Amino acid sequence: MYQKHLILTILIFTTLFACQPASEESSETEQPALPNIVFILADDMGYGDPASYNPESKIPTPHIDQIAQNGVKFTDAHSPGPWCVPSRYGLITGQYPYRTQLNWRERALIDPDQQTIAELLKENGYHTGMVGKWHLGFDNIDWSNIPADQEFRGGPIDQGFDEFFGIHASLDIPPYFYIEGDRAVAPPSDTVADNQSEDATTSISGAFWRGGDMAPGFSHEEVLPKFTDRAISFIESHHAQDATQPFFLYLALTAPHTPWVPTEEFVGTTSVGEYGDFTKQVDHTVGQIANTLESLGYTENTLFIFTSDNGPVWFAEDVEKFDHRSTASLRGMKIDHWEGGHRIPFVAQWPGKIPAGTERDDLMGFTDMYATLAAIVGDSSSLVGKDSYNMLPAFQNEATEPIRPEMIIGENVVRQGNWKFIRDGGGGGLGRSYGYQGQEAAPEVDELYNLAEDLSETNNLAEEQAEKAEELKALLPEK
């Protein structure tokens, strides 16, 4: 009798336990030990475009601003150069771009023996994917004749990325076609004519692109939505395959670089014309990626970074027309060596690791991502020869002293604390070459600024502080 009661009791408890709903913890996605990393790089977005950097911005950027609120906003972050190619080189390799020739049309710029951030992460267990604009060259390509069986060697697939879907360069540089892995999705067998907006302020503003070869069915307007969809697909497919493996997604947008081609949903939604509408669409993309991470339970264990590759193409004419300062109070724009050319918005969130609402004025740049990611994964074995500093203490708001002693930008700019030296002048020439106001050529003289007192770079101290100017000039590479 006792045995029957014991068996009945066990059966009752077993049944009750089996019928209990799964705990909240067991229903969540099992997280990898290391954080997922999402790095979104906008193309030609100005320091003053996000409202979190410029309260007077005329462009709504709620999703970018939310990252700043949830994490850290860096106010003294810089691209490795004032245009696309050097910025990407510095980011991917952790080395200053002056260390190589930037002849991206002729060859793959990253040497086979150079360790990249993708290789660093892949070797530490990450699934790595890139979507978007490469612009670091491929080997043995005749850009005027690309057959259907052309292999694209030396690009993302050979530099540590498990997956790649994107384009070879900017969206105004032909030929226009997609690459998946190391092959063209469809070769550029059709052609397209030059294009420009009717009311563009300059010849390189608006919906501007150069005519040339194009793949059948390729549409400039569809590129940003397609890249967004492919980035989301990468995250979702990774989750379905192995949610416990960490992933690295590098999403290199072609926007808001020209051509400014917002989709119909965004046309006319800002007071800043095509540029404002396109920038708002970029912010929407950021929101779509953030929502995907949230829906899959990844947000809490993801380092999510948003930044821009350099300053904007935003002329004095655009400021007059739209009453919007894309670089806020900074002088210059893309190509220029003044702050507007290379000081960029840089925000990051990582719940539990980066305190919400943090603002840092640390001097930092894209080359520092290599050492920072190496610190996150606990692998410093390949830092020799890198121009990279571990900025993780700044990300986590723990650094109390400057981490970087100085930084070289391009090959003619050096920062040391609040001092900035520019060799041979800060003007890059876009305003002079394309602006209708006929700007005179800036004198090619050395410039020295104390940015703590003169962030807009209006008072050249090179003669007054000649000794400091020579001291900084000596840090630059030889011409």
C-alpha cells in the first residue's frame, strides 16, 4: 500500500512539474559569451546633422540620438582622413592611411599579411559579415570590362569577412552593380547617363552620379533599402543558425553620400531638401537594425556603434538655401583638413557595459577600433605595427587621463591635446572647384590652432607659436 501511495505521489509531482510554463529565462535567446558587434558607417554625414550633436539641426535623427542617450557620445572623434578611402583603410586595418598608396582603382589596398578587424574577430570565434560600400580596391580588375565570371579578389571575403554583399565604391562612381561574396550578382552590361537634380546647388550636389556601365535593373534609389534588408537578413539568418555564436556586422552605407536619392516614403519629410530626406532615411535604417536586434533578444549583449566616414558635401550655398549647418560650428567640409572634414559623430551603446547618457571628449579615431575590439575579445597578439589605442576605458567612462598622446589624420594633420597643426593649409578645394560663389584658393600655408579656444579654426597661430608649430610638424610623415 505504501509503495502505491509513493508511486502515485511521484507521478503527481512529475506531472505538475512537466505542466509548468517554461521560465522566462529559458525562453530567451541563449547569448554568446562575447558581445555581438554592429558597426554602422554612414557615408558623408556631417558632425552637425544628428540633433544629439547639433540642437539646431533641421534633420530629425531620433534613432541615432537614442543610441547616444542609451550609451556614449564622443565629441572629439575623427576619421583617419577627410574622404572615403583613407577612412575605411584606417578602420579595417588599424593603421594610418598614409602608410600605403591609396590607388584603390588599381589594386586591393590591404596586403594579404595585414591583420584586419574582421580577421581579429573571426579568429576569436565570430561570424563576420559585411554589407555595403567597400572602396578599398580589388586585385586585377579592368573596371571598363567586367565579365560575368570575374573574381573579385583582395576584397572583404579575403580580409576576414565570411559574407559580403555590396558595391565596389561610392554610388556616384561607375560601374554600378552588386557583388556577393567574390562574384558580381549581374555584370554591368547596360549603361546609364550622367544624372543631376534640376535644382541642385552645385554640380556635385543632389541626385548626382556619373554616367557609365550598370547592371541590368540596377537602381540607385533601391541601394539603401537593399543594404538595410541584407543587413537584417544577416542578423536573422545568423540567429537561426547558431544564436550562441557572436557575430560582427559591418554595415557600410552609401548614404547620405551623393546621389541623394531618398525613397518616396521620405521625400519632402524634412526642410533640408534631398540631403535632409536622405539623412532621415539613414536614421530610419539605424532604427530598423536596432529593432531587429531587440526582436531577437540581442540588444543587451550587443555593442552597437554608429558613425560617419568623414565630413559632408555641404557648400556655403546649401547653408544659405536650407538654413542648416551640416558641420555645426566647424569649419570646412569633406576633403578639407579643417575640423568639418574629419571630425565625425560617433555614438555607441552596450547595455550594462557603457553607462547611459555618457559624453566623452577623448581624442579618438577609427584606427583605435582595432585595439578596442582586441581588448573586448582579450586578444592583443596582433597589435604590433598598429596605430591603434584601446579606447574601451573611454567607452565605459572609466578613463581619467587621455589615452592618445597624439593622432595623425590623413598625411597633413596632427593633433596633440587641444593643439592642431595643418601642413600647407586646410582647404581641400571642393568649395573652390564646384561652388557657384567662386571661392578663392586658400593660401597653402601652415596652420596651427588651439581648439579649446578656437574650435572653428579662425585664428591661425602658426607664426605666433612657431616653436609649437614646428614641434607638431615634425610628427607628420615626410611628403
